[in-house]
Amino acid sequence: MWMEFTPKDWLMMRVGLIFREGEPDPEDPWVRSYLEARQLVPRHRGKEERNGIACEVLYFGQCYLGQHLSALQELYQKGLERSLIMEKLRELRRSPSDHSLDCLASLDDRTFEAWLPALA
């Protein structure tokens, strides 16, 4: 998920929450759960394309999401951290630069997933 901010009428912004279709980011379920738990309903929902990527876009008014934007940003950051850690673990598994990390070569992504909460 990523966010887009578009200027609207007189000092107002439209917030788009963009979710890639078919290839969800780690934070997508957390963001969707957050919206559902707080009964935050988008003003408009649509299927669009961004940079050649099929997406679902949820549009909200900035005032409507106002107090929730920082929480959504934190969920996005958490997902980004998770992605970076997973990629680094995969990189170390492919070519450990230190012999003490050779044990990573035999581990799979499920094992890495289990480590993520502690590592993040």
C-alpha cells in the first residue's frame, strides 16, 4: 500500500490508499483491518492503474482520515521494515558473507517470517 495526496478545493486534500492487486504488501492486511475496525469507509473505491500496475484505490477526504493518518503511516512503515528485513535475510541466505551465517542457506521464508517480529 502507498498513499497519494491530491490537492482539492481550498486547502483540502484527497487521500488515496493504493493497494497493488495480486501482489499485496505486508502492511495491506493491517491497513484494511485498521480501516474496518474503525468503520472508515472510503468516499470512492476504484480499480486503477499506477505505473503499469493494477491497483485498488480507496479515496478519502483528508479531514475524514485526519487523526488516523499517523497510525496508517506507522503501519506502512512497519510493512516497509518487514520487507527490508526479509530481503536482507534472503540476500544473506543466497550468499552469506560470513561463514557464521552459512546456517541461513538451509532456512526457508517461513522460518524468516517467524523471526520477523523479533527482528523488527
